[in-house]
Amino acid sequence: MKSDIRLEQYILSFGASLLRRFFTMVAGACLGTAACLPMPEAASANPVKLIASNGMYADLAAQIGGPNVSAIVLEHGPNREPLIQPGSIVLCGSTRADAWLRDTAQHMSPPAIIVQVPRGRFEESENVQVPWFDVTAISTFTRALAHELTQRAPSVAPSFAGNLANTEAGFLAVSQRIAEVAKDYAGSDVIVADDLSRAVTRQLGFKGVPLSRSARTAIAEAIERREGSIFLYNRDAADPKIKELVNSATERGIPVVALQEKLPRGLHYQQWALRQWNAIHGALNEASP
């Protein structure tokens, strides 16, 4: 658990130097999480209106813009297009799931401004929400968003800049945690159930088992033979067969980590991210001899 102590010391030390801007240390999952978040500000009379394809992007927008922005989450469905106004700022990813929003924004007159999370460095499929696990991609997105907000509301540019600095400080804590997990358990073999868990494994420099994109029978055999120290799967996309594999892994004493694509209510991105990586670290620690 030394790395967990180092994480807490790092965040406390860093936060002390930015006391006016950092206000929260939030306990999370079994190993704990923490995030550095902007101080609340007074509400703005004319906030910049944003359209986000999911709650993750809306949360990041709120962290950067504070009361100077108003973000609504607009998921794909019938009659959603009229809610997007010409010249709006649209926040979305590079995935196929967000293609409808990108296309709608581009074909408006005048076109909406699109701030897009770049495709993750570790993903194989455009349907995988790996950019959320790729802190570099998320940091690129938040900087682009801060730039666009500054263009829209230059009078509060200092607020955007300060919030961006604080938000990125939280990203540093997440990046450090990822590096610690990769270093502490370098060379680990991990049983993976789907594209998301395979990409996360690749990001850590671990080997995903089975080696090819996973057929259910191959995953079952890997669990039976205990070919990996832990089992990763995407909880938000798990079907009954995946849940059977989870039960099988648990019965054989293989620690299981349920990754999440969606941001739970009440959490900020940094807190969500630290929970994911802390859970992986905890499982690997449990599996260690």
C-alpha cells in the first residue's frame, strides 16, 4: 500500500501550494481516490451554453467554465437535433456513437463549434470510450475547450485559465497513479473480456489474455487455466454471458475489476479515473503472492 500513501502525500503537497484554488479531497473506492477541483464561483448572468454528448464531457466543461458555462447532456434519440442551435459549442468524442452529433453540428448554418476528444492512443475500435482512460487525450480536450470559452467570453478569461490549471493538476495525480500501477506490476498478464479492458491493459504495458480479440470460449479457458493474475471487464457493457465469466473468475480466486465507461452521479472525472486505476492496483495487489 506504499504507493497509495505516496499518492495521498503527492496530492496534499501539491494542493497546499494552490490552497486558494483546491478545495476537495474525496474518499473513493477500496483504496481511496482524490481529486483537485476548482473553487466554486458566483453564478454568471449570461453563461456560455454547451451541448455535451455525455456527462463526462459536461463535468469537465463545468470544471473549466464554472458558473460561466451551462452544459446540457444530449444523448442520441428522436428529435434531438432541434435542441442544437447554430453557433453552439458541442462537446463530443471521436467514437461512432457521437457521429450523429458531429454531423449535425457540422451541417448547421452557421456550423456549431465542435470541441472533440481525440481518439485514444491505445484503442483499436472507434466504439471504445478509451479517451476517458487516456489522460493525455482528456487534457488536450480541456485545453481546447478553455481556448474556445476564452474566445466566447474574454472578460472571464482569467477564471478559465485558473480553472484549467487546477483541473490539469488533478490530471497529474491520475497520470502518476497510472505510472505507479504500470511500474509496480510490470509484465503482468491480465485476462480481458472486451475491447475496453484490452486497451486499458495495453496502456499499462501488460499482456492481455487471450492474445486475440476475445471469443467467450477463449476467455473461459483462460480463466480455467488461470492464465492471468486478474480479470478485467466493462461493467457498463456486460451481458449475462460476461457475468457468468465474472462468477467463474471469482470462484477460482481471480480478482475481478469492473471498469466503467459512465460517470457515476456525484463524481468528477478525476475521482472517477482514480477509482478505476485504484481498483486495478488493488486487484493486482490482492493477486500478488
